[in-house]
Amino acid sequence: MALVGAVKLFFCLVLWLSCILSCSQGKQNFSEFPYPFMKRASSFSSSSSSSSTSSSGGNNAYDYIIVGGGTAGCPLAATLSQNFSVLLLERGGAPFSNANVSFLGNFHIALADTSPTSASQAFVSTDGVINARARVLGGGTSINAGFYTRASSSFINKVGWDAKLVNESYPWVEKQIVHRPKLAPWQRAVRDSLLDVGVSPFNGFTYDHVYGTKIGGTIFDRFGRRHTAAELLASGNPQKLSVLVHATVQKIVFDTSGKQPKAVGVIFKDEKGEQHQALLVNRPRSEIILSSGAIGTPQMLMLSGIGPKAELQKLNISVVLDNEFVGKGMADNPMNAIFVPTKSPVQQSLIQTVGITKKGVYIEASSGFGQSSDSIHCHHGIVSAEIGQLSTIPPKQRTPEAIQAYIKGKRDLPHEAFKGGFILEKIATPFSIGELRLINTNVDDNPSVTFNYFKHPYDLERCVEGIRMAMTIVQSEHVTNYTQLGKESVEKILNVSVSANVNFIPRHPNDTTSLEQFCKDTVITIWHYHGGCHVGKVVSPEHNVLGVQRLRIVDGSTFNESPGTNPQATVMMMGRYMGVKILRDRLGRNAGI
Ligand SMILES: Cc1cc2nc3c(=O)[nH]c(=O)nc-3n(C[C@H](O)[C@H](O)[C@H](O)COP(=O)(O)OP(=O)(O)OC[C@H]3O[C@@H](n4cnc5c(N)ncnc54)[C@H](O)[C@@H]3O)c2cc1C
Ligand SMILES: *[C@@H]1O[C@H](CO)[C@@H](O)[C@H](O)[C@H]1NC(C)=O
Ligand SMILES: *[C@@H]1O[C@H](CO)[C@@H](O)[C@H](O)[C@H]1NC(C)=O
Ligand SMILES: *[C@@H]1O[C@H](CO)[C@@H](O)[C@H](O)[C@H]1NC(C)=O
Ligand SMILES: *[C@@H]1O[C@H](CO)[C@@H](O)[C@H](O)[C@H]1NC(C)=O
Ligand SMILES: *[C@@H]1O[C@H](CO)[C@@H](O)[C@H](O)[C@H]1NC(C)=O
Ligand SMILES: *[C@@H]1O[C@H](CO)[C@@H](O)[C@H](O)[C@H]1NC(C)=O
Ligand SMILES: *[C@@H]1O[C@H](CO)[C@@H](O)[C@H](O)[C@H]1NC(C)=O
Ligand SMILES: *[C@@H]1O[C@H](CO)[C@@H](O)[C@H](O)[C@H]1NC(C)=O
């Protein structure tokens, strides 16, 4: 899909410049490489002459090699470097000096940027829903909507983690990069109407996952500047940590001479296309750890020869270990949005308020402002046509051409159609699951992913419940007082929006059939996809890959369900938690942690 042109970007640039001015009061280092241990991949001095795959213990051998400098990979690398040499390999660039990444107001610009150097790599699942993967140091935390909220205690119990260490690991993250949001007016209106419709009690500002309505944390500071997992690297030990950006791992190298295959190193390409090999030191407890995300990690396992045998053989990948479960159990929480027009422009907000209902749905809100129709190209909350989040074209019809036609059509709409906010509804734990398959052996290409949205009737049932609730919220006095539009004007604008494809409010809120169709036709993603390497199927409870040695997985691919209302807090916490666990297991009391 084509990118927004220069003229349309003008408004964004003005905002961006004004943000740079106000944000420069912060005390961070905004250079591309603020840490001495961070370098471009091409700086890696490869001992390419050593053809042996057994580790040499030389310059290029590490106690831990982490594949993917994302949400989990950064805190994990920082933690392990306390006592061991760590090499962190990230395929994307640095986030620090990238304005598309750094400012709240640019949220959808990075997502709409489809160039090969973009911090976001778009993918379309076979369901037809347009989605995004991070391709930048910091991973999802560098391109996401920033909402920060912990998992429920029952989630922590279910996955069997040590609750005390969990409770120590969250604050380790929070102290460094999490902020209390300044509540936007739209978020306040939705908060109050959530309470009106019975999503109570009000739990105030809290990171905890509890029933009712609350305000969560954010990784954006009061200047709208983003703080990412990459900043957690500052807690690393600079003597033992090496971080390479533009380092795309091609595959894991195994020593297959023993009883079980043993991971010994990785092959990666630098930004010039040169190939390098990095090795583990030859000690029993050194490890490769995959933190490449729910798409990247199952893909990397399969490219390295671990996965369903027949599928690997089809692509001539030599099989290291047959495991039919790799890439299975993929899930994405469906999201549906309702657009609520307002009389006056609305301040931009991503997500600050959440309603945790007892019906298996979460209600969140987002808003954008629009002084002119041009500004839709800058701000439309977290929902925008430019990133393919069409709310009226059914998934499989969301072609690049359809998106362009939709954007064009939007320009002819009255300005009223661009002032307003969204009410978002997310299914907490989808029962519909899917799978991931390789389509080729190029790691730069997306594999084929299927999520099967609403295949399970319980998911559809919950979506209908959530939409009903959202529509009650739209009509609540807190919202109508805020939108300042009389009942008739609201109906009129909604109707205009319907015919012009801004929104599709079902005519009969009590007609289950049409609400079900609404759910299917307007399904988009909140980017919380997970799974592909489940515990018990692909990894052990300690996250060691089953059937091979020295290989572990620490990221969202191990989840059966997405933790909390939004997952990033728990994914970062998991990076810290697993790092501390590994240090304690290996060093005992001498870990000093
Ligand atoms: C647009 C968007 C909005 C979101 N909004 C929110 C929100 O508001 N709140 C919230 O809690 N969650 C949000 N999320 C979800 C959350 O950000 C993700 O679930 C989380 O970041 C996933 O973490 P991860 O460590 O599993 O993967 P990632 O953070 O994606 O990390 C994987 C890393 O591995 C790298 N990688 C992959 N393959 C290779 C390779 N071969 N070689 C080297 N490196 C590789 C990638 O470039 C990436 O940096 C959002 C996500 C997106 C995309
Ligand atoms: C910021 O980082 C750069 C690159 O490492 C370094 O040269 C510079 O001194 C740092 N500045 C501050 C203020 O720390
Ligand atoms: C930011 O996004 C714009 C628009 O998509 C793109 O042209 C530009 O190259 C991006 N900048 C960076 C640093 O990626
Ligand atoms: C961890 O924190 C949660 C919520 O803050 C609390 O409910 C729980 O009891 C704590 N668990 C331990 C073991 O401290
Ligand atoms: C696999 O190898 C065979 C034999 O060399 C070849 O005919 C086939 O095209 C290869 N398939 C792929 C997908 O590369
Ligand atoms: C809405 O506005 C009316 C008129 O100003 C006021 O009486 C009423 O209390 C407001 N309702 C709420 C829920 O704020
Ligand atoms: C919606 O608008 C169309 C055309 O503008 C009009 O014919 C129709 O009566 C309107 N419907 C409602 C419910 O207002
Ligand atoms: C819709 O359903 C609600 C709750 O089930 C009920 O109170 C209301 O009267 C119904 N409205 C119509 C128009 O049938
Ligand atoms: C590990 O690192 C910590 C923090 O630097 C230190 O206190 C501890 O002594 C180290 N342990 C060993 C065994 O080196």
C-alpha cells in the first residue's frame, strides 16, 4: 500500500517538530548509539576461517546468544550480562533517534511505513487481517500503543511462575520506563460511562489486573516521548554485553554428533549482506535463547530444522528434530472498534482506560483529533485506514486497492466525520486458534499465519456482548455530554459515516444476527498475537526447547493466552524474570541477585 505523501505529512511534521522542542527537556541520550556496547552488525569481526562448528572460546564465543532484541530480549540480555558474556542480535535498527518511533503522535506513521527499513514489518494473515511485527531494537515496545498493565494473579499461577520473583521483576521494569498517564478527556468520558454501565468498581490508577474500570500505566512520558525495552539495556553490564543491530539471524547451528542435537552458535547477516557466525563458549550451561517474537521464533526453529518433519522436508530443510507442535496454537485476540463522532476536535490518546469485565471482553478507548480532514493522516487514535484497519470492508476484501479507495473516499467526507474517539473491544482469551507455516526459507519474508478469527462460536458470542456494551457506552450521558451532539446529530453523523464507510453501526442493537455479521466484517487486530511454541509441546516449563540441548525460548510464542488486558508488561517482566532464574540456577547464592 502506498505511503502518505509529503503534503499530507506536513501537519504531522509540524507536530513532530513542536514535540522535539518540548521533549528536548528530557535527560535521555537521543543519539543513535547511546550505549558503548551497541554497534552495527558489520562491525562484528567474524573468524570466518574457522569452519568447525565446535566452539573455540575465542573472541566470538559467548555464554549466551540472544536472538531478537525485543520486548523480552532486552531485559533478558541486560540481566544475564551481570555475570556472563552476552551477545544480543537484533535484525532492526536503533529506536533512539528515530522520530517515527519516539513520539506518541507518530504512532501510525511507523506502522504505515512499508519500506524495508521500517521499524514495522506488515503482514497479512490468511484471514485477511492486516497486522504488524516489530523490526527494531526494543521490538513491540518501539511501535506499540504504550499501554502498560500487569497480568492477573491467576495467569501467574497457571504458568507456574514464582509469584515473589514476578512481583520483584515487574517493578524492575516499571522504575525504568513506565509512567502514569495524564488522562485525556475522551479517556475520562469512557471511564465514567464504563462505571455507569456497571463495569465497576473504579480501581483508580493501578498496574494490577482486577475486575472493574481502571487507568493503567504507559511507556510514553508527559512529553509524549516513548520509552522502550531498549532502554532497559542501560542496566546491563557494559563489560559483558554486546548488542548488534541490523543483525538478521539466518539459523541456529547444531552439533548433531552426540545423543541429542546441541545448539552451538548462530549464523547471521549484517546490514551489508555479509554473513557471520557467532558461537557459544563450550560450557554445558551456555545457551542460545530465542526472543524473536510469536512470528519470528517458530519461524526460526523451523528454518533451523526443528518442526513438523514433512513440512521441513518440502523446503529441503535438513531435519534436526521432528516436532509437530512448532507453529501450532497460534492465536490473535480479535478487536472491533466503534467510532464515536464529537462536535469539537478531540485530543489524541492511544490507550489509558480499560474496563475489565466478567464477560471475557476488555473495553478500551482511543481518540484522535482532526482540525482538517488532512489530519486523519496524522492522528486517528490507534485505528487508521492507512495501516489497513478498515472497519467496514470485510477482512478478505482489504486489498491495497481497496484501502486506497477508502482513504480517497474519506477525504470527501465532512470534517465532523474526523472528530471523535473510538471504543475498542477485545476478546480476552480467544478459543479460536490457528497455525504458522513456512512458505520459503528466507527469514526476511513473513511465514504464512492463520488465526481463524471467530471460528469458535464462544468468541463470536463474546464479541456481540462487547459490542452491545460499547453501544450502551456511546449512549451514556457521560459520553453524550462530552461529544456535545444531540441525539439526532449523532444519528445523522453516524448515518453519514455509514454510507461513507467511516463506521458501520448496526441498525438494530438487539438483532444478534447483524451484530455477529458486524463482528466478522469489522474485525481488526490489537496486535496481541501469541503462541506457536507452547510450554509442554515445544518447550519445558523452564522454557528449554524439548529434545535438544542449550536452546531456550523467552517471548510471547510460549503463551497459551495473552497476559493481562495488554501483554507488554508481562513480556518485559518475563525477560527479567527468566534472566534472574537462569542466574540463580547457575550460580546459586553467588548470583548476588
Ligand atoms: C502496533 C502494536 C501495538 C501494540 N500495543 C500494545 C499496547 O498498547 N500495550 C501492550 O501491552 N501491548 C501492545 N502490543 C503488543 C506487545 O507490544 C507485544 O505483544 C510484545 O511486544 C511482543 O514481545 P516479544 O518479545 O514476544 O516480541 P517482539 O517485541 O516483537 O520482539 C521480537 C524481536 O526479535 C527481532 N527478530 C525477529 N526475527 C529475528 C531474526 N531472525 N534475527 C534477529 N532478530 C529478529 C524483531 O525484530 C524484534 O525486535 C502492541 C503491539 C503492536 C505491534
Ligand atoms: C551519548 O552517546 C554518544 C554515543 O555513545 C556519546 O558519544 C555521547 O557522549 C553520549 N552523550 C551523553 C550526554 O551521555
Ligand atoms: C519514517 O516514516 C516515513 C514515512 O513512512 C519514512 O519516509 C521515513 O523513512 C521513516 N523514518 C525512519 C527513520 O524510518
Ligand atoms: C504479588 O502481587 C500481587 C498483586 O500486586 C498480589 O496479589 C500477590 O499476593 C503478590 N504475591 C506475592 C507472593 O507476593
Ligand atoms: C529440493 O531439492 C530437490 C532436489 O535437489 C529439488 O528438486 C527441489 O526443487 C528442491 N525444493 C525446494 C523447495 O527447494
Ligand atoms: C450532562 O449534562 C447535563 C446538563 O449540563 C447535566 O445536568 C448532567 O448532570 C450531565 N451528566 C453527566 C453524567 O455528567
Ligand atoms: C441515512 O441517510 C440516508 C441517505 O442520506 C437516508 O436516506 C436515510 O433515511 C438515513 N437513515 C436514517 C436511519 O437516518
Ligand atoms: C433490547 O434488549 C434490552 C436488554 O435485553 C432491552 O432492555 C430492550 O428493551 C431491547 N430493546 C428493543 C428495542 O427491543
Ligand atoms: C554476579 O554479579 C553480581 C552483580 O555484579 C555480583 O554481585 C556477583 O558477585 C556476581 N557473581 C559471580 C559468581 O560472579
